[in-house]
Amino acid sequence: MLFRYGLKSKYDIIIKEAQTEAEVIKKNKLLEVKEKFLNKKADLEKEVALRNQKIQQAENKLKQRELMLNQKQEEVQRKRTEADQRISRSSNCHHRQEKG
């Protein structure tokens, strides 16, 4: 009976040690997975930030181009208005000369 108790006790110790070791292995694996996940997440966040930066640069470039085109359009419109005014003045002077 003592022999049986000794074997049972040894068996329990071996099982407990195996369970403890399994828990340690499990925790280590979980930490590895978490670390890989966090690294991947950080990489993806960098990629997204870089894409957002490129998009922002493209938007800024388009805004500058739009502003430049608007300025050119305003300049063309101003020149048209001036030309129309000159033509109108010239036409008025011409009519006055014909009448006078």
C-alpha cells in the first residue's frame, strides 16, 4: 500500500509539473502571438499613414492647381471685360463721329 501511495504521489507530481510546464508554454505562445499581432498592426498603421500622407499631398497639389486655374480664369475674364469696354468705347466714339 505504501508503494501504491508513493507511485500515486509521484504520478501526481509529474502530472502537476507537466500541467505547469504546459501553462508556461501556453503563456509564451500567447505572448508570441500577441507580439506578432502588434508588430503586424504597427506595420499596417505605418502603411495606412503613408497612404494617407500621399493622398493628402495629392489633394494639396490639386487644390493648388485649382487655385491657379481660378486665377487664370479670373485674369482671362478681366481681360475680356477690358476688351469689351474698349470695343464699346471705340464703338461709341465711332458713332459720335458719324453723327457729328
